[in-house]
Amino acid sequence: MRAFHLILANNLVQNITNFTVWFALVFWVFLETQSVFATGMIGGIYLVFTAAGAIWFGSLVDHHRKRTVMLISSAASFVLYAASLGALAMVPQRAFEDVYGAQLWLFVLLVMAGVIAGNIRMIALPTLVTAMIPENGRDKANGLVGMVTGVGFVITSAISGFLVAWGGMLATLIFALALSAVAFLHLLALRLDEPAPHSEVSGEPHRIDLRGTVRIVGAVPGLFALIGFSAFNNLLGGVFMALMDGYGLSLMEVEEWGMLWAFVSCAFILAGMAIARWGLGPRPLRTLLLVNLIIWTVAAVFTLQSSIPMLIVACLIWLFLNPYAEAAEQTALQRVVPFERQGRVFGFAQSVEQAASPFTAFLIGPLTQFVFIPLMTTGAGAQAIGHWYGTGPERGMAVVFTVTGILGVVMTLIAFNSRQYRLLSRAYEAGGGTASPSLSAQ
């Protein structure tokens, strides 16, 4: 457990770095351009990069030692953040105010590439849980992972708004360079007596082997359905990535929005602590679906009125329940997938689950900006329900959230009653994946 805790601490530092850059970039672009079209594009860029790189990242995790790929991740983020800082210094500030300007979007791509490099760690960490933690304790270990993620969100949310308000992206990138260096040096000093990768022992070529990964997933009844269900959730989740910051910043100042996220992100920590203490119960897949049913119900109603308290309550519920959903899916995959394939399966799942989201994120920003906002500002929607629902740009975003929540509830109810859910539940009860020898830290 000492080794596991040291790895979690190292991941916490790098997660804070990458989350801060991502949050700050969205805040900064919205404040510079006043456009939800721009924030939607940033969400779409993140999802495209994630979907495109996840399978390759997963193969890197399977074919190399976990410490090595995590060091590469931190080094890549550092280099890309340094390049972003150089670009920021060379481009005139007024160029970033043009939402259609090439210089703005080239800068966004460079910054987001640094954030995406951190995704290698997100794939490596659940495979380390399998290697380091006995099977009967993995759900609780996944809860600790969620708790660390929550701590990262709290710290990130508290500082990102102030960094943007105080020094814009200049302060943010300097902060990111410092913390990336700390994470790299700490991990460099940490020695893991980890087992050799399966490909090194067996002589298996270092290749992605997508066909073999698909065979592994297809051999587990209902696993494709689980990945597909998560993909649909992420399809709808692209709406929140595109619009949530614009919605929140329409109700409050950027510093207040950052502090609100710092407060509500405490729910992440509480959920992680609860899972680490009590686990997920004997039926994690049922927990996954129940959690999604509650999340989408809340999403359907929290914007019925322009209310900061309703927004806070909704965010608290989402962030408390999301670690349960993440831990449930990871626990299921860790049990039914062989260890030597887990990096590629986790990468494949991440790639498929994120693949649909860019469509939503890219579509929903322009759709909201040019259809729903006019609809609820001077259009038919404002005339029909504006007297009680409210009017204006923020109400246009609210309509989109409500429709998204209703679709999520319907989909979750269908999944609850599906044959695939029953098959995968039986496969989980039967077991499957096997762990490699435990690791130790020096």
C-alpha cells in the first residue's frame, strides 16, 4: 500500500497541473471571446484528442513499465506547456479576442496537447490497481483513486479562477511548468520493483493489436454493451463540457465560479472516502446504472429556473455520484479482463466512450449559440414560456441541459432492462481477469 499511496500522490500533483490548465484555458477563452461556441470547440478538441490517442496510449501502458510511461507523460506535458508559454509571449494579446482567429486556435491546440499527454497516466493507474491490490480490495482502491481525483478538482477549482483573474494564461502556464517538473522529479526518485511487461517476457511484438483487444472485449458477454452505454453517456456529457462553464459564468464572476467548483468538488473527496471505506457492494454494475439514473434526473431539472443554489446542489450530486460510476466500471473491467491486456482494453474503452462526445461538443456550441439562445431571447421559446422560465442567453443554455437530462433518463432505464446488463452481471460474478505480482516501492 505504501507504493500505491506514493503513486497516488504523484498522480495528484500531475492531475492538479493538467486540470488547472484545462479549466483556466476554458475560463480565459470565454472571458476573451464571450462565446459558448469557443468553449464548445475546446471541449470537442479535448474529446477528439482523447478518443484518437487512447488506444495507442493503452498499448504503451501494456508494453512498457508503468513508471516509464508515467515519466514520459509528465515530460511531454512539460515540453508542450513550455512551447505554449513561448507562443503566448510571441502573439499579440488582441489576437486572442478573435474567436475565429487562427492564432487563438493554434494556441488552444498546443495547450490541450499538453493536457492530453496526461491521459497516459489515467490509463496506467487502473492497471496498477490490478497489479498492486488484491481482488477483494480493488473497489476500495478505486475509491481512493476517485478521492485523489476529487482533491485535485478542489485545488484546481480554487486556484484556476484566481490564476486567470490575476495573470491570465501566463500565470497558469508558469504554474503548470513548475508542478510538472515536481511530478517528474518525484517519480524519477521513486523506484518500483515492478514485474516486466507481458510482451517483454513472452516476446510479443510491441503493437497496438486492436483486433486482439476487440476479441478480448467480445469474449465477455455484455462488455461491448457496457462500453456502448458509457459512450452514450459521454455523448450527452459533451453538452455539459460545452456549456457548463458558459452557464456558470453567466450567473457569477470567474473567481466565484472557481470557488464554487472548489466547494462542490469536496463531494468527490467524500465519495472516494465512502467507497474506500465501504466499497461498491456485491453488484457494482447495478450501482453504475442507479447512479446514472439519479445523475440524469438531476440534469433534467436543475436549470428550470436561474438559480445559483439549484446549480450548487446539482453539482454536489453529480460530483458525489460520479466516482461511484467510474469505480464501478473500473472494478468490472479489472475483474473480467486479463491483466496483460488491461491497458489496451482501458484505452479501447476510453477511445470508444469518448468517440461520440466530440460530435456533441462541436455541435452543441454552435447549436446553442445560433439556435437555442435566439430561441429563448427573442424567439418563439421566449414568447411561449419566457414569463416563468426566463429569457436571454443563459435560458437558451438551460433548455439544452433539460433535454439532455431527459434523454439520459430514458437511456438508463432501457439499459436497466436489457439482456446485456444481465449477461455482464453474470460474467462479473464468475470472474475472469488475473493480476500480475504486486509492486513495491523503495
